[in-house]
Amino acid sequence: MPTPQFSDFVSIRDFSKDQIISILRRAAQMVPYASGEKRTDAMRGRILGTLFYEPSTRTRLSFESAMLRLGGSVTGFSTPAGTSVEKGETLSDTVRMTEAYTDALVIRHPLEGAARLAADISSKPVINAGDGAGQHPTQTILDLFTIQEAKGRIEGLNIVLVGDLRFGRTVHSLAEALSLFGANITLIAPPSLQMPRDVIAQIESNGVKPKTSASLEEAVADADILYVTRIQKERFADAAEYAKLSGSYRIDTKLLAHARSTLSVMHPLPRVNEIAPEVDRTEHSLYFKQAANGVPVRMAILSMILGAEI
């Protein structure tokens, strides 16, 4: 049986540029399997455990689809309601029990650091599907895969990250990974939602100096990728503060008139009102293809973490 290529998938900081490239290559190989054009039973007899303490559509369903496309099975929960969590069971105990029934665990949790704790406890591989305002590393890989597919490269691209950069775990992981590839990064957010200092420090340690801009129109003018995030209501303790910031930036065809024809708009989804539906019909829209790429990318990650040969 092939040797697993990594033990857990908790933070993008755990991976080198070369390791990320190897995952992107495997993901490209998975595309015909993800679409059903080809079939494999590489994961026959393997069971994936999904522990989703927070709501999820794309991440949960794409992980389930990925495991099923690989010939494996899935068990778990999409909400802690109806589980022993309601009785007060700790995360540690839930992880210990679930690993007894499965071969790998995918966990989404509202607390930053929960996935790292689960990985420290579990003897089975743990994959972080989002931990509070921390990281979302598998989303980062599918974002990189989408960018590479659309643009043919990642190096040297002008990438604008806009919206909730403080609580948006997708942009934390993505910005750090983009810096490994030498992309040019511009950050646009309300002052209270700017990128955390530790993430900026990590970006700079990789040799990239991110820019900040107050003008979305100016930043869009020479951008290759506009990566939009929603203002996350669930991260705000003050509803009034959320209401004040929720409409800070809106992407519509009027704004995109300032952009290159080759600009691609990405979004980890779900969106609320930050991208107008009219953008869906333009050549700029890339976010639904981005979401679809979750299946081949997560197939790649699962096959590599469990040592499956395709």
C-alpha cells in the first residue's frame, strides 16, 4: 500500500511550495474522476468521518462527493444537534470516539485551534475544514487550483483580496499561500476588518510585501483576480457593527467597467449582497467553477493523506 504523503491537513503553514504543487498536480489528475468520466475504487473499505460543528454546504458536500467518487464511504454529522455534544461531550471525546469508526476525520469548528487539537488527539489523519477565524487550508488549495487553471500560473499575478479580511479564514490561508508563489497581493477592507498582523507577518516572511488600498476601483483596474469575501455576521458580537459594515463593498457591472476584460472574480461562497447577481452572466465570474473544483482537489487531498493509489 502506498505511503501517505502527509499525516494531517490543519494549516497551510505546514506545507512547502513544492508540497502544494504536488497536491495541485494530483488534483488535475482527479478531474475526470470527479466528473464521473472515470471511476476508481481506490478508497474501497475506507470511511471518512465528518464532524461539522458549523453550517457548511460546499465544503461538506464536496468532501462527501470526493470520498464517494474515490469508492469510499462517509459517516458523521452536519450539525451537533442530535449528537452527544448536546449532552456536554467534549471535542476531545468526540474525536476519540469517531476515530474508532473511521479512517480519517474532517472537522469544522467555530473555535480557532480546534482542528489542531483534534489532530493532536487523533491517531487518524485530521483535515481542517475551517476553524473559527483561523484557517481553511483545503479551500486554499482549491483556490490556487482555480487560479492556475484560469490564468495558467500563480506567480506574478495581481490579486486583490476584498471584504472581511480579519475574520475571513479563507483569505488568511490564501494570502499566505499566494506569498509562497510570489503573487502581488492588495488588501482592501474596512479598518476594523483588515488582515490580522500575524498573517501579514507570515506573508512578509515569505518575501511579499502586501499593499493596502482604500480605492476598490483603482485596485481593480490592473487586477488579474478579485477575491471577494462576505462580511461574516456570525463573527460579530455587535449586530449594529455588522449592519454598519455589511455593505462596505459591492461588486457589480458598474465597478467591473473599470477592470480588464481578463479579470476573474472569485468568492469562497456563500455570498450575501457583496456580488450582484448580474456579475454571474459576465466573463468575469469564476466562483461557481471555483466551488466545483472542491471535488477534484479534495479527492487529491484524501488520496494523498490516506496513501491511496489511483
